[in-house]
Amino acid sequence: MDIFSFISLFGGLALFLYGMNLMSAGLEKLAGGKLEGILKKMTSNPVKSLFLGIGITAVIQSSSAVTVMLVGLVNSGIMQLSGTVGVIMGSNIGTTVTAWILSLVGIESDNVWIRLLKPESFSPILALAGILLMMTAKSSRKKDIGSIMIGFAILMYGMDFMSDAVSPLADMPEFASMLTAFTNPLLGIVTGLALTAVIQSSSASVGILQALSLTGSISYGMAIPIIMGQNIGTCVTALISSIGVSRNAKRVAVIHISFNIIGTVICMAAYFVLHYLVELPFLAEAAGPAGIAVAHSVFNITTTVLLLPFSHHLVKIAEHSVKTEPEKEIAFLDERLLNTPSIALSECNHITTEMAYVAQNAMMHAMDVLFAYDEKMEAEVVRLEGEADIYEDRLGSYLVKLSGCDLSDADSKQISKLLHTIGDFERISDHAVNIVEAAREIQEKKITLSPEGMHEIRTATKALREILDTTIKAFDNADLELARRVEPLEEIIDELSETIKLNHISRLQAGVCTIQQGFILSDIMTNYARVSDHCSNIAVAMIELSKASFETHEYVDKLKTMDDPAFRQMYGEYQKKYAI
């Protein structure tokens, strides 16, 4: 084995790792928000969580990525610690899928149909199909499928390069003598642990072992301990990701490590007992890629079956290892979730919805204070406005970081919608504070509005409550039909605002009202009109981005010409409902 073989080996490893990363990213983007939906179905039932963990890992092809994602979700307060145990166990089984795919390289047969199963036979076809999809497809979904195909083909070519590079080792006596050291199971465990810790992927390290097995020099007695060590080595990624997070999130990494170490210790104890008490002839046999895939699966399934009934004990181990102490504020949105953009975006959407309800509550309380002043309620409105400010600041910063990730077209549009709407929600809460300040001025100066003026404000308040409720429900449920009801009602509120101001001028001229009352009334109605404008902005952003455009002014101008029959009908309904 010369210097060129080493160059081919490292080049093959580079292609292998890049192909795995590309395929994993494509699978994750294709799954999109479905991953988040799966996690939301998580229960305290470890068995259900186990199968969900298998499914998620089979999709994104990385148990390390799943564990890092769990650390981020627990750190953000989105998931409970107990719900992660089954997922972690399932991820260990799910990651064995990669080993089975890679085992295809070991197929040997003269049969045409069986030879077609070899990656070197179909990878070029997948690569060509993937390139054509990437270059010609317009939909992001098809492009993602193309990237998965290309990633798989690159991964398999990398595996092939590694196999060719190490094939001369089979004839080297030095290599054979070096392998005798690996008959020591403890050394095998340490080797597997170190290799996986360095490249931070148990799937990749198993792939390297499968490539070496093609030389015919790796026995089952050598491979099994290395596989056990690889399962411990994959915990390094979770350990690194737990630095600087909440104590509960650190416990996720502890559960992952505990599960793999305890499983390895139990299996190693059984291995030693059987090895020295019972003759196991298969241990001396050469292990091929398929045999390693079998050993990998059996080990992970065995440890899961043994430890699943004791999942609550793993939680206790984690709790005892990381003691409960007063913690700092839990992260609003954990940056570790950026490793899985679809999950991060879905949580941004949920938190923006929380912000929407905060803004709505602030405005609803403000309108209550306007008709029945209450200092405590005023303080609550101010508190909610401060909360909305925090939401806008943190969400805005997080969304900007998220926009720099590799996203599907649908996810990019969703980020645009959120960035456009969080400012409107924050401004609604600002107007709520303006209204309670007007209410306090009415209280302190003992200003009494005329019965006509009060009737007009009550009518406008009912309209504002409806537009707020419609907007928030439309946003929460992504209901475009409900969003289309916002703009005609916004027109009515604008008209109400102008009419009420003109009516006051008429009363002022008649000597029924005072200038001071007019200032207060004008201030209230201006804030009402601004709130309805922000509701309009939110609804229009939803409608326009659903059409992959953002021509908001063109859309609104077209509606205001009354050419749209649906708009005209809704406008007429609201005009009758809120006539003064």
C-alpha cells in the first residue's frame, strides 16, 4: 500500500462524509415540518417514543443530529426530559439503516439482476437523475430529491474509493500482524470509540469498518467490540452540544451516554462470558459488510430491549448526575435547533403565535380599561407590551440567523412571513399602551364624553375586537380565507375613524362637546385605525406570500377599487354591522 493508496483512502473518506451530509440535509428538507409534527406527538410512553425515534433517525440518517436536536428542544422548554429517552433509544436503531445500505457494496454474483443491486451499478444512474432534477426542476421538493440522489451516489463512490484503497492491505503481512492486536476486545472498544469521536458519526465509522472488512481480514471477534465502542463514541457530539445549556438539557446528553455505556457493558460482559465459557466458532470467521450491518443492528436492538423497561431509571441517573440548582433564564430559542432548520422554523412559528396572543391580550385589556379604568389592568397592559418587545427582539435575531441556513422554498417563504409580521404584532401592543394612557388622562382630568361620542367609540371598539380576533385566528391556523376578511373590515374601521372625528367637529360647533374631549377622541381613533392597519399588514403578508409574491400595495389597491365581488360583499356586511 503506497502513498497513492492513502490519498485515495482519504479522498474516499471525504466523499463518503460529504455524500452522507448532503443526503441527510436533503432528507431533512424534504421532510420539512413533518419532523416537528412527529415530535409534537411525543408522549410519556417510551415505546411510542422509541418508534418515533427510529422513524426520525431513518429520515435524517444521523443519531447524533437527533440527540443534538433533543438537547435544543429540552433547553428551549419545548420537550420534557422523560420524553427524550425513547427517542434516544430509537435513534440508535434507526442509524443502523445506513449500515444496511452500505452493505450492498459486498454483493457478489454473476446474476444480472443481483449485480444491479450493487451501488456501483445504479449509483451513476442516481447521480445523473439527481443532477437533472437539480438543474431543471422548478419546485424545491424535486430539487431536494435530486440532492438526496446525488448525496447517495457520492456516498457510495466514497465507499468504493475507500474499499479500493484498502484492498492492498489484504496481502500485507504487516497489516495482518497489526490486526492481531484487535483480538483484545477492550482495544477494539477504545478504537471504535476514538474513531467515532473524531469524525462524530457512528454511521461513517461503521462504513469505514465495512470498507476494511472487504479485505477479508476483519473477523467478527474484532468487529463486534469496535461496533460497541462506536456506539459510545457517537455520544461525544451530544456531550459537546450540552455545553452552556440548561441543566435539564445537559441531562439529555447524560441519558444518551448512560444508555450506550450501560448497554455496552452488559453486552461486553455477555460477550466475555460466552467467549471464554462457550466456543463461538463464528468469531474467527471473516466479517463482510452485511455481517457488520447485522452485528450493528443486533447490538443496538439488544441494548434497547434490555434497557427500555428501565427508561425511568436512566432519567434518575441523569437527574442525580446533574443536580437541580437555581438556573439562569432558559434559552428563548436554542441555537442548536439551527442544525435542523425545519424544526427551528416550526418553533419560531409557534413562538410568533404566542407573541400574537400577547399583543391581542394587551389590546383587549386596553379597550377594557378605556371603559372602566383600572390601575392593575393598566400595569398588565404595560407588562404585556414589554413582553412583546422581547419577543420581537429575540425572534427577529433568531430568524435572521435561520434565514442563513439551507432552507426549502416553503421554509424561506415562512421566514419572510414571520419577519414581516412580528413588527406588526409589536406595534399593536404599543398602541395598547397609548390607549391606556388616554384612559388614564380621561380618569385624571375627569373628562366625560358625550353619549353620542361614547356610542361611536363602543361601535368602533366592537369592530376592532373583531378584526383583532379574525387576524390572530387566521395567523394561528394559517387560514387564508379568514385572512381575506381582514381588509374589508380594516376599510370600515378607517372610515369609522374619519366619521367619528367629523361628527365630533359637528358637535363641537354645536357646543355639545369641548376641544379637550376632541383631542382624546382623536387620539383613541387614530390608535384604533393604526391597529387595524397592522392587522391588514399581517393578513396581506399571509395572502401574498402564499402566492410566492409580496406585492402588498398592488393587492390592497386592487381591493380598494371594489372590483373583487367577495371583497365588495364582505365590505357591505361590515358596513351594515358597524353603522353609527
